[in-house]
Amino acid sequence: MQNKIEWEEGAAVTAEDIIASLKPLVDEYFVGSCKEAGETLFYTLPDGRTFSLTAKQEN
């Protein structure tokens, strides 16, 4: 079992930090390829279909 990711209180966590933290999980649990592009994570299935996950801060 992996440890949870924690950030210090008041840390400047960015959308890129969230995407970078999610990429290893997608790589581990899904068959296909995954790449980061700033605030977006692109996941491509073996059949060529591509999905994107985008992180953005809600104010």
C-alpha cells in the first residue's frame, strides 16, 4: 500500500503538482500510455482513444 501524498500547510501546491502526483497512479493501474502536459494529463488507450484530465484551482 502506498503512502498518501501530503503537502505542508500553506504550501503553494499547483495544478502541475496535482497532475504530476496522479500520473504514477494512472501508469500503474491502467493499460495504455500517459503523459503530462502542464495542467493536463493525457491518457491513451491501446486502441488509440485519448482522454484528458485537467487540474485547475477553483476559487
